[in-house]
Amino acid sequence: MRDGRFAITTPEGVRLLLTPAGPYSRAFAWVIDVCIFGAIAWVLAIVSSFGGRTGHGIYLVLLFVLYWGYPVVGEVYFAGRTFGKKMLGLRVVRVDGLPVGWRESSLRNLLLVVDFMPLMYATGLLCMLLDLRFRRIGDIVANTQVIYDEVKAKRGAIKKVEPMAAPFPLTPEQQRSLIDLMEREKSIPHARLLELA
């Protein structure tokens, strides 16, 4: 950990700097998700009330599926984000920086029950405060990490200028290399672009 960030080097040799999300932002994202869950549950309760006992049974099944399925589906299909995490710029990834899969997401969300023991998220909060990466028990067991999404700065439009002749002639290979670099200019960080240039 350095400056609140930790570095991961991928097998391709790319160095990723990830910033772990702390308890406050994670709790706020959870509150947003609980409000969304509550609103959906309320709508389902109203709709199922017209079905009598059968409607009540269907409501309980849908409530169960929604409670356990919402975070898992959000994390697997929406790049590690539920609506609450997306609103706060958070994302769940594996500890190696790769996206979470069904196994990791299911495991970390099933262990959320353990984190709530003995009273209102006390175990999870204590675990987060003792871990350098702010991971709760579910994250440690599932090998996942909640991080802040890096906001990429938008580059301004390039001004149109009159072309100037190079001070020395470029070979066709050099011209192709320069064209390739400029085609990738928007996808490369500025410091790396200068280094390659």
C-alpha cells in the first residue's frame, strides 16, 4: 500500500493501481441498495396482495430471490456494480484486479449474514478496520476487493493547425509507427503517450 492505493502487476506486465473503498462509502452504497430493495419489495407486496394466499406465497419467493439475487446479478453482469455502488463510483473486483464471477460474488454476498453479526454490521466493520484494504469477511473468503472506479479525464479536442514539414525525412516504418501511436492516443494515459513518443 502506498498513498492509500495498492499495486497489482498483471501477467502481461501491466501495473494497476487500485484504491480500496472504505467503510463509509461502502455503507452509503449499501443504504442506497437497501432503499431500492425496499421500494421493489413494496411494489411486489401491493401487486401480490390481489392474489390472496397464493399471491403471498409468490411474494415471499420473489422476495427471497430478490434479496439474494440482486447483488450477485448486479456484480456479475454490471462490471462489479449494484446501483448503489455505481452511484458512488465503487466496483467489486477480484484481488488480482479481474472482474468477479458467479462464484466470488455469491460467496461474498452469502457471507454478508456473518458480517451483520452480532449487531448491525459490527463484525464486518471491525474486520474492515483491521484489514489494510478495508475488506470484510465475505471479501477475504471470496478473494474480492471493493475499489473506487478511476475517473478518466477527458481530453480536449485537438486544434486544427497547418501541417509542418518534419525537420528530417521519416522512413515509411517510422511514419506507420507515428500514425499507429496517434490512432491509439485517446486510449493511452498522457504520461505513457509521451514516453512512447
